[in-house]
Amino acid sequence: METEEILAELDNVETQIQDVQGQIQVLLDQQEKLYERQSELKAILEACRAFGSPKATDDAPPTALEDWSGTFDWDSKADHYKFHVFGISKYRANQHEIINAVMSGRDVLVIMAAGGGKSLCYQLPAILCDGISLVVSPLISLIQDQVMGLKALDIPASMLTSTTGKEEEKFIYKALEKGEGVKILYVTPEKISKSKRFMSKLEKCHHGGHLSLIAIDEAHCCSQWGHDFRPDYKNLGILKIQFPKVPMLALTATATQKVQYDLMEMLHIPKCVKFVSTVNRPNLFYMVREKASVAKVVIDEIAEFIEECYPNNESGIVYCFSRKECEQVAAELRERGISADYYHADMDVKSREKVHMRWSKNKLQVIVGGIWYGNQQTRWFVIHHSLSKSMETYYQESGRAGRDGAPSECLLFFRPADVPRQSSMVFYENSGLQNLYDIVRYCQSKRQCRRSAFFRHFSESLQDCNGMCDNCAFSSDIIEVDVSEHAKMMVSFLQDMQENDQRLTLLQLVDKMKNKHKEIGAELKREELEQLVIQLILESVLKEEFQHTAYATNAYVKIGPLARQVLQGKKTVKLEISSKQNKAGNLKKVKRSLTLSGMEFKLDKLRKELSSCHGTTPHAVLSAQQISVISAQKPNSTEELEKIIGKLKTERYGSKILEEIKKFVDSDEPDYDKLNGESSKKRPTKKRKTKNNVVLIESSEDDK
Ligand SMILES: Nc1ncnc2c1ncn2[C@@H]1O[C@H](COP(=O)(O)OP(=O)(O)OP(=O)(O)O)[C@@H](O)[C@H]1O
Ligand SMILES: [Mg+2]
């Protein structure tokens, strides 16, 4: 054999070895995921063996025989409070059963979608039982809202948090000792883990037989496997140890099986009854929009979306990546005439409270938040200025829209360049990159139903989307383009750079590629090239690597395990590309029937006025759902109104509401699209592509 031949074969063999190594790496990654799942399943199995099935217990009949929807002693009392105090005519899925299980003295674990109605599951038992119920909740803003809402219903509710004054604290401690004066007490988890004084008062309350129920809201915060772990939640196990006979109710919107077992173990409720509802939020319209590279353009688009779709100050949230960005976006929205303010973890308690109050009283249309912002009010829209760090986080954040069941919108602005910003923050977290890439897949996809991505993520069987996401609703002008050749060029270019010890970020890679290969720039737009890099990362052809500097962590794009497959033409790479006009264009044409009708608009205004007179929130006066039922039925007597909103609200606000209805009916105003102004009436509209004709209406071409 000639030396040259040997060298050639050696080269060939080495190339093949590298190729095999790449494939092994992908298989090893797969194996790691499988090991992880294996240990998860083993842990679950162990928990099952140790505790028994969560539904079947030793000293209670198995679930199959436990009929929580049957007849119970408290039925008529519960019905009375449900309707006349809470103004709720019908239970939502599982609420009735959960309330019955709690009232029967059982520990209960509730997994129910955001806005599903978890609060009623502990608030109603709390007023049905004698004594005081304790509710642990993670956010002061959330607690403030709940307490304000309950007080508006004449339910004695209080809160004990870092913001509680001395006088109020004294009053609460007295109430705990006597078992009267407070019916529902909200506390932050820190009170349980850090305040010995509070715990001793709680023990006294229990000793006197006055502690009727313990509810742990947002219980996923207990688990390290959950997406929002809070160290103080870890200590809540003490409650069941100290008060074993008091029924405990743990509630959350999101918990994988692993998290569920973790919760049961940490809270010491192995024999709890478990209720799991669907994650589906049929009233939410999910959409992803391409994010412009110029910051100002993004804000223009957000402002335009809010002004066009929500001209009557309907409130919403804009989520941002960083605190600085929150402040900038809020300021820019204000410059464009939208009443917006920011809310983030760096603010002191006073400023946060101020923003929260303005928001609760409908003085602000938009909250720009960097952290998970808990608040009970109806939000019509949730906009993500940047992508979230996982599907779970996005589900929770977007789930803040339409909590009372009214159709609402969740819009995410996605740009490939936002991926390294997030990845450099999460790469060291448990499955951080894997979780991030899941939501990146959701954003990149221009064809797959958005809703189905949630079902898959939470291991739930698929349900119909009913045209309630952009990919299902809009007729598709998306084509799948084979970009294997472009991918090959990119990989080989990056390989050359790497061999010369040059590191490139995503944006640098695209820039340099465009300079080096002019032809590629002619075929693919810059955004599409960025999209290609992300696609290659998702497919393990490229990978991200991270390097710390004194000021930041940088994400660089490197050759990944399957790069060789692309170079050898063994792997096809495809991109979903808009053929002509993209969805951003389509979205501008969306006119929704989500806007309020004339009657609804009047009632919305009235509830704002009434709420400021009564020192409460508009939502506590009338929920969006109640407004919509009143508008449809137009009751003209106290009795008729009572059937919709219950006795208490009718007594308090009934005369004003009936007066408003009468004024409206007498005025002969057509009950449609009043609020959209004159121009909208002229526009002929046509129904968009939805199966059940429920939500979306698209304006005609004249509308452009
Ligand atoms: N049976 C019902 N009928 C009509 N409205 C209801 C019913 N139950 C609850 N609601 C309303 O639904 C809204 C959401 O309820 P709630 O705040 O309890 O949701 P949640 O499940 O705690 O959501 P989150 O996970 O976002 O905290 C509230 O406005 C509440 O008044
Ligand atoms: Mg809740």
C-alpha cells in the first residue's frame, strides 16, 4: 500500500469514526433521557407502593366507590352560599366533588387549569365550616386580590404577610385564639417557616378546635421538579405533622406526575384524594408572531395590537425577559399613549403595592412584568415580548388571560436571537436547555396546532382546538423548504471557523455566512437564516456552548453530534417558511368578536364606577361572565337579576345595574360593536376559519 493510499484510507476511517461518535452522542443523550424517565417511573412506583394509589386508601373505600358527586348533608347550605354569596350558578368541572371531599374531612390534591376555579374549592368549605381556614399562597399581590374580593362579598378574610401592620397583626392573633372574627386567613409560606409566634398562635387556634381547613395554593412551588420552586414551600410539611386531623387541600394548575408525588410526600398527604382536570383552556387563542429585530418596531407592533384589538382599555399583561426591559417597554408603551407600568422583583414593596392598586382599580391598562405576576382580575390578553423559559412557564403565564372563561388572546413574539439570551440563563438548571428547546419548537412551528403542544407536554390526550390558535385558524401559506444544502454550507463554514479557534454567536454566524456566501443571502432572508441555525440546534446538528465573562454568560454556536450527517448528505433539513405574506400580516386583519357589545361596554363602565365607590375591584362587582349573561338576558327585575348574580350582589349593586339596563334598552341602541366606533360598523365582516363559529371574525379586504 502506498503511503498516500494509507493516508487517504486513514482519513476516511477517521471521518467515519467521527460520524459514528456523533451518532453515539445522540444515542447517549437519548439514553440519558430514558434513564431519567426510568428513575421517575421507579420513584412513582415506589410512592404507589408506600402510600397506595393516591385515589384508593386503606381506611376509605377505593375511588371507584367514592362518589363525591352524591348527596351530602351540606348540599343545600353549599348551594345557597355558592349562588347568593359567590354569585355562581353552576359548578365547573370537579369543583362540586372537591368541595365534598374536603367537607368529608379528606386531604385533597387538585390539579386544575389556570382560571379553572380552584379558589372556590377552599373558599366555599371555609365558610361552610365553623372556625378559621388557613390559606398559604406565594404572592402578596395574589393574596391582596383574594382578600379584597372576599371582603367585597362580606366574608371576613385577612392576610398576614410582611406588609401587615402591627394593629392588624394583633387583631388576627386574637381571632386565632378565639376562633372568631376571621373566616379565611391568607399567609405567605415564610410565615409558616420563619414566624414562631405565628405558629404558636396557630397551634392555639387548633387546640381550641378552631382550625377547620388548610389550603396550599400554587402547591407546585413545593417541588424542585416544578417550574417555580420556592424554598419556603418546602417547610409546609410541618402543617400536617402538627395538625394531622385538619383536612389539607393542595392546589395547582400545573404538575407532572413526578411533581404530584413529590407534593404528596412533602406535604405528608399520602392518602389524599386526587382530582386532575384537563390543561385545556378552550377560551384562549394562542398565537406566535415573528419579532422584528428593531426594538422600536416590536413596541410599535405591541402598541398597535393593543390599540386595535382593545380600544376600550381592556387590561392585559406584557411579559419581558429582564427587569430593564420591563421598564423600557412600559415607558415606550406610555409614549404611545397606552397606560402602562412595570412590576418586577427589584421594586420595593411600596412601589409594587402602588402599581398593584392602580391596576386593580383599572387605572392601568397594561402591566409589564418580568416575574410571574399573580392577580385575580380578568385579563383580556397576555403578550410575551420574549419567549418564556419552558412550556410550563408559558402555560402558567399565558394562562393569566381569560381566567373567567371569556375569550382572550395569548400572543408571543418570537425571534431566534432571543434563544441564546434565555439559554445562557437556564443551561445550568435541571433539564434547563431541554425545557427551553421545547418552547422554541412551539415557537418555530408554523403548522402544528399550538394547543396540541400543551397536550403533549402535559401527557394528556389530544382535544380539538376549534380553530383557537393561529396555526389552526389561518389558512396556511406556509411551505416546507428543503434547506439541506444551506445547512451543509453553514455546518462546513462553522467547522472551518472552529478549526481556526474562532467562536461565533448565533448573530455572528449569520452575519459571516451572509458575507461569505452571497448566494445564500439571496435565497434565504436573514430571519430565515437565523431560523435555520435554531432548527439545526434543535436537531442536534449544531449545539450551544456557554462561556462566562466577567459581566455575562455568552452562548456560542458549535458543531453538534449530527453535523457530519448533514455534511454527508445523509440528513435532510427542512424549514417552514411563509410563501408570501406571513402570519404577522394576517394577524393585523384579525377583528375579534372578543370586544364587548354595547350593553357589555356600559356594564363594564358601571362596574368600574361602582368598584371605586365601594373600595373594591371591578371584577368583585361583576365578573366578565356575569356581564355577558346580563347583556344576553337583560333582566328587568330584582328577581331576574338575582338569578344571575345572587342575592348579595343584587342587594348591593342591583338598582344601579337594572337602571343601566333600562337606560340601554330604552335608548334603542343596537347591541353590537358600539364601542368599536363608527368605522367598525361600516366594515362588512366575514367569519374566519373556525369549526364552531365561536370566536373569531376577520374583517374583509376593505379593512386593510
Ligand atoms: N363555577 C363557576 N362559574 C363561573 N365562574 C367561576 C366558577 N368558579 C370560579 N369562577 C370564576 O373563575 C375565575 C377564576 O377562578 P380562580 O381564581 O379560582 O381560578 P384558579 O383556578 O385559582 O386559577 P389560577 O391557577 O390562575 O390561580 C374567577 O373569576 C372565579 O370567580
Ligand atoms: Mg388560583
